[in-house]
Amino acid sequence: MIHYPRTELAEALAAALQGKTIFSDAHNGLFLAAPRRTGKSTFLQSDLKPTLERQGVVVIYVDLWADLRRDPGMLITEAIGRTLQARLGKLAKTVKSAGLESVSIAGVKLDTTRIGRQDGATLPDALRALHETTQAPVALIIDEAQQALTSEAGDTTMAALKSARDQINRPGEIHLMLVMSGSDRDKLLRLVNTNGAPFYGSQIQRMPELDQGFIDYLAHLIEAQRSNLAPVDEVKLFDAFQAFGCRPQFFMEALGQALSPLSGLTIRFEQAVLEAAAQRRADDEAQMESEYLGLKPLERAILWRLLEQGPRFRPYDVEALRFYREKTGVKVTAQKAQNALEALRQRTPALVWKSARGEYAVDDAAMHRWFEKRVEDGRWPPQGTPGDLDLVTEEDPF
């Protein structure tokens, strides 16, 4: 698998996290938003993590989408516990051989399997113990951090991490670095944008997308292996990459197919990739339109309202209920709206995301871009067949 190293960006963020960059608040927490499949997780694991480790930082990485069946708060605490257990080294082995379950470090009794639980060490205590055991700063990277907000335990864990940051760090002494990434800026905002948010006051940064340098890198590899294709039309390839939404996975798939000796192409491979990008975009838009038109009228109205309102969405206020009535032609109660919202959440894949605090967002941020483009082009709402547009009756539970 080809990896394009983003060394300069990784080093810049590592310096900011350690408080070495003036006018940067990253040492209080770095919050990165980037659309799905644009290389965010690859960068965190293959660039930022190794860069921090080379600088002597102990790095814990946890992906909250790794197992959606498990509570996100537990995934975080277990990742910290595993790292602490591994770093205890000989001391941990001695404790185990003696038949003990826990060890005390700096006056804190630690059972690494019970961190964050009612009868275990607190998260701040565990992170402080990790720092003191290793005599090194600690960085906790949480990928898809917005998922923590879907459970009370996850929400509590985020508050505990904020407390740990405040307890462990001092002016000019950064011993705990927090990196929170998310594929949906609106959801990630809920960690920072209200008085009750665990990291209130922090800023969400948009992670830079892969740029022309990525295409130059690939062009060099292609020309080195397939000299008959030189010179590569880098402008056309970059246009194709942007048409793919700067998503390297889809772009690389199309590039691999175009370069395959079995492709049977009669045109330049760059043009084939560009055409594949156009087809992918058309397919994505058709899929979202099909999903939208396949909804019941009230579900469709609620999704419309959510796309239009974004973080300002309030599902049951007077304005929302009036909107639903206008779009469906019948009176809609709060209970009917709640049932429809739950149906949108239970679909596979889900269309609506809900936090433990009762906040809602569109599950896939790409749907926002699809909505905004259609509105801009004057093609909203999508129009289906007459059968698709049957109105809700008073007896309809939705």
C-alpha cells in the first residue's frame, strides 16, 4: 500500500501540541475535522503518531469506530490501561508473579483493568501514573471523537480527560496532549461550543486535505515504473482527485484500474480516472437521492429540516412542527416527530446521529454537501414518482 508522508504537517502539529508554537492553543487540545475517507486516520497513525514518538512522547491511539458495539468511554479507558500495563514492564511482571492485581505508583493504587470505573483509579490518576512511570509526556489521540458523545460513559470520559489535562499540565510544562479528530465538524463542535461541553472554548481546526504534492508523488512513482506513460498529466490527475472529493481510497482504486494491463483502455489513463471520478460522484448523488425519496413523508421532512438547520436543529419546537406540517400537509405532533427521528436512526446505514444529550445531526456529513449543491442549483427537493409523494394520514404513526 502506498503511503504519502506528510512529515511537515506532522512536525508542525507536534510542535504546537507541545506548546512550542506561539499563538497556538493546541497544547490545550487539538481538534481536527476532516470528511470521511480523506486520509485523516492514516495521517494520525502513520505520520503524527510516529513523529511524536520520535520526540520521546508516549502515544495512545484509539479509534472509536473500531467497535461500534462497545461503549466509547470503555474503549478509551481500556486503551489507556493497556498502554500503562505495557509500560509498567518489570514492575507489572513482579506484581503478577506475586499474585497481586494492582500496583501503587506515586501513591495511586492501579488495577489497569479497572481504570475509570467506580472502584478503580480515575482517568487523571492513570494518565499521571503513565507520565510518572515513563518520565515522558503522554499524547492521547482519539479518532472519531464525536462518537464519545453517544453514551453517558463516553461523555463522562471526555470530562475526565479535560480534568486530567488541567491537573497534569502547568504553564510551560505540557505533560498531557489531547488530539480529537472527527469526520463531521458539526458533531465535533459539540465538544467545544457550549458551556456544558467538556472542552468549551477550544477551536475546531479543519485538517488540510491532500494537495498537489500528493499527485506529484504518485506521478513520480508512475513514471519510474511505467516510463512509457511519461510525462504524466498531473493537472488532469489532480482534477480527478478533487472530483473524487479528495478521497484517496476511491482515487487510488480508479488509478489502479486504469493502470492495470487488463484495463483495455483506448484512452490515456488520466482521462479514464477523470471519467471514473465523474461516475463516482453521479453514483453517490443518485444513492443519496434514492435514500431520501425512499423515506416516509415525515421522515423526509425531518431530514430536510436537519440538513437545513445543522447545529441549530431543534426537532420539536414550534417552528419545526410547523415546517413538518407544511411539507407533509398534515398536523404533526412531537410524538410522531420523535418516532420518525428514531426510525431515521435505526436505518441501515443510519441517516441520523444522536448524542447522549439529545442533540441530532446527519450521520454522514457528505449529505450536507449534496443538499447544499442541490439548493445552489435550484434542484431541491428531489422529485420522485407520485407514489413516493403520498402524504401522511392522521392514522399514520409517522
